[in-house]
Amino acid sequence: QESFGDLAFTTFSHAVSLRDLGPAMAPMNAYLTITGCETLCLRMERHVANATAVAQFLSTHPRVAWVSYAGLPSSNYFELARKYMPKGAGSVFTFGVVGGYEAGVRVVERCELLSHLANIGDTRSLILHPASTTHRQLAEAQRVAAGAGDDVVRLP
């Protein structure tokens, strides 16, 4: 902010957008971007509603050890989520499967409804077992510290 004063954020945004997107978007890319922006509110409402319903279902499932979703009353963050996110606690959450690593791998491999991808904000419904994918290179203690223990399955 020292160099640019009140225009620091504007200058940063301009420089980053030029770096990442180029000086101008192609017409089709601009159309797809604006279409995505126009429908974002509706899509997020649906994402949150679906995440809440799935988290509620999983919280009572006998093969699920725990569910971590701020939209559930059992969450330590439920009241904070209601305060700071009045339209819902988002659409990404994790749960622990009974049976650990092998059970987590099986859940993802046998799932036919969701895509096995690590993206966030995708147009598809996704499922991920971090311990066998994105965090596989870490030692078990490191995975646990990162919230990616053997039993963790993530629905982004």
C-alpha cells in the first residue's frame, strides 16, 4: 500500500488479471464467465442444500464414524456458521468412514454417482479420499495433522 496508496487493491487486481487472463478475454470465454457469475447465487444455494442433506444423512449412517460440517447442529462451529454464513455453511465437508484407509479407498472406488476428483467449485459432484490421493506422499502423522487421516473422505 505504500507505493500505491488507496489504489493498491485496484492496481493489484489489474496486474494479476493481466498476468493470469491476458489483456482481454476471448468472446466465448467472456460469455461463459459472465454466465457462470450470473448463476452463481442459484448454484450455491443448491450446493449448500445438497451438502446439508448429505451431511445429515451421513451423520446417522452406521458405517460413518463422524461428520465434520459446520451446517450440522452437532458441529462446534454451528453457531459461528449461522452468524457469519447466514445462507448456509458451504458445500465442502468431510466425514470419517468406519474401517480406516481401505474403507475410504473402497468408498471412493465404488461410488458411481460422484466423480473422483480433487477440484473445488466444479460443476460436478465430487468425492475424494485425501490419504490415498492428494496427501499420499505424507507420513501418517502428517496426514492426520493436515486433517487427511486414513478414514477421511471429502465431498467438495
